[in-house]
Amino acid sequence: MSLYSISEQQAEKVAREFLQQQYSMIMVEKTFLEDEERVWVVEVLASLYDDKRKINVKVNARTGSILGWQ
């Protein structure tokens, strides 16, 4: 049985839905798995009007819950 229940695509969807609460445009740039922490890190470029920023969203690879973002 796999330690990871959440696929890369599911982690990206979770991150997009989370960020859509505050940002209008969201583009996933990169997604990778931190094995030792069992966490998907989804790097996105998000914008609201002229404010563009790169945001990393950490998603639990087993449950799909948001662990944090910056």
C-alpha cells in the first residue's frame, strides 16, 4: 500500500481551490514531493490585479489537507 493517497494532480487541485479564495489568476509552475515529510509542495504564480507573487502551498500527501503556505 502506498504512503501517498493524494496524487500530484489532486494536490495541485487542492492548492488551486485554496488560493482561488483570494487570487484571480493561478498558474501551477512546479509540484514536487518532499519524501521525508510526506508533503506535496505546489509552487504557483498567483495574481490579483497587478499584484503577482510566487506562492508555495504544502499539501499533506496522505490526507490532502493544507499544511501551510507562503
